[in-house]
Amino acid sequence: ETGVTQSPTHLIKTRGQQVTLRCSSQSGHNTVSWYQQALGQGPQFIFQYYREEENGRGNFPPRFSGLQFPNYSSELNVNALELDDSALYLCASSTDPRNTIYFGEGSWLTVV
Amino acid sequence: GIQVEQSPPDLILQEGANSTLRCNFSDSVNNLQWFHQNPWGQLINLFYIPSGTKQNGRLSATTVATERYSLLYISSSQTTDSGVYFCAVKETSGSRLTFGEGTQLTVNP
């Protein structure tokens, strides 16, 4: 039990659509990150939020965007979905970027 | 950016055997974690170990930060240990965890 919950667990979208994935972290976890994991690969960093401000971004286009809310929840939004966006999306949180990072169970996204 | 290499990429064991997984990284880090990913995708945190040695039951890990490597030891392996093991590091100046490609472990009964 990591205290990080994600929804939905599975979803199917059509190319060109938009999707919102949600994450709820433990109280006090001021840092939240999102990762994309394609089949057979390690997770790739999308971006990180610390106290509701983005403070790091990986090599992902602007159509990947996020929000962090004061209640320790966050969202990942992806616009104009492409087939290559099909992946497992993982949310991770911690009390501080230097501390242990805990992952949720992930959201499996399939784009058809 | 920092490079993370894990070895071996695949490992097949008989139940009861011991194994050592290795993680090499190319720069100084202030966070190193080992994860086990189960078949449903959940990344389970095994160790937070930027330096030193830790043990948890049949698992132990050692990180030698000055030589930029970490080892994960699994003793008396069980079929439930099967899955992918990831090493992930965070550079001293960065905000992201960088993952290795993982070690796929299969433990046969």
C-alpha cells in the first residue's frame, strides 16, 4: 500500500481525442511526478510538480500537461492522442523530491 | 543526462536459488531506489538506498556511491519474486527519476 491511487485503471481512446488521468497522493506529499511506460521499457519522466508549480519536465510535447491541487491530487492531460501514446501512465509522490518516491498502480491507456 | 545500466537483462532461476542484480549509473545521485514491478504494472518500492547497505527479509541492497553502482541481492528465491526489477536514480541537481531498462526475473518451481 503506497497511498497513491490512480484512476481510471484502464481506458481506450480514439486517436485525436483528449484524456485526463487522475492521481491522489497521501497527505503531506508535496511532490508529484508522472511517468509514461511503454511495453518492455522502463518508465520515462513526463513532468514533476512541487507545491502546485511545475519544476521539471521530460522530453514530452506540450500536448502533455498537468495540474497539482492543494488537496494532494493531480491530473495528467493529453491532447490530440496518438497511437504511440498507448502506454502505462504512472503517478508518483513524495514528501520532498529527495525522499523516497512512491508509485500508484498506474493507468493503462490504449489509443486506437 | 544520467545513464543507468542494469544487468543482466534476463535471469531465470530455480526456486531456492540466490541472485545478484546490478545497477551502474554515470553521475552523482542523491536518490537511488530499487523497484519490483508486478505483472499488473504496480511498481513496488523495495529500497531507498542512495548509499550504504540495507536488508529486508530475503532481500538486501548495497550502493557504493563513489563507484557509481548498486547491487540487489535476492536469497532463497520464490516464484512470487518473478517480475521486472528496476533501478532508478535521481541526479543531485535534477528532479526526475531515471530508470534503467530493468532485469526480467523468472523463478521456476
